[in-house]
Amino acid sequence: MTALERVLHIEDDESIIAIARVALENVGGLTVCSCNSGQQALEKAAGFDPELLLLDVMMPGMDGPDTLAALADVIDIDRIPVVFMTAKTQPADHASYYALGASAVIVKPFDPLTLSEQIREIWDKFDADAPD
């Protein structure tokens, strides 16, 4: 199994960006590239070479699903887990994110103390299921 190192986090709320960055970098020891819009993610993704996408669903302009579709033209999203973050709790909403290729859905508000652990568990499952 390979260790997760780089997370591309796309979120329009600056306070959530800050909390997630602390949770993932300081608690989890990961390298995070934070983007405050889908457009910014498109500009930074290839150069950052993310190993996991952490993607807000509801954002102005390009929402999470639109951002994911656009990122598919920039990076190979089939080789990395996609984790949607949302305040929506309805199973039908989550099912639609899985249908888009999500490996997991994390509901907001999330626990900053366990976020990096959740992300690593998602990574480990994805990595274990990936073909050699």
C-alpha cells in the first residue's frame, strides 16, 4: 500500500478551508493544495498532481459535480479517490455523488480531529481496491 501525501481541497468557504487545512496538515501530516473555486482547481490540479480530491458540492459558479467533470480533462480522476463534502444528508443526494464516481461522502459539519483519519481510511480502501 502506498501512503497518501497530497490532497487537493476545493471549497468556497474560507473558514472551512482553514479548518480542513489545519486538520489535514497539522493533525494528518498531509500536503494540501486549497482552491476556493472550481476554476482555481483547474488551474492548480495538474501541477499539484493530487492523490485525493476533497470537493465541496455547493459552490458558486462551478459546483462540485461540474468541477469534477472539468477536472477529468486535466488529471486522471479514475486513478484517485474523490470525496465530496456536503451538508446534504439525504441518501438520494449521496447516491448521485457516488454515481459521479465518488469514493466517499463526508457530511458537514465534519470533526476536524478525525478528518485526516477519515481521509486515510478512504484512501486505504481505494488503494486496496485499485488494480495493480
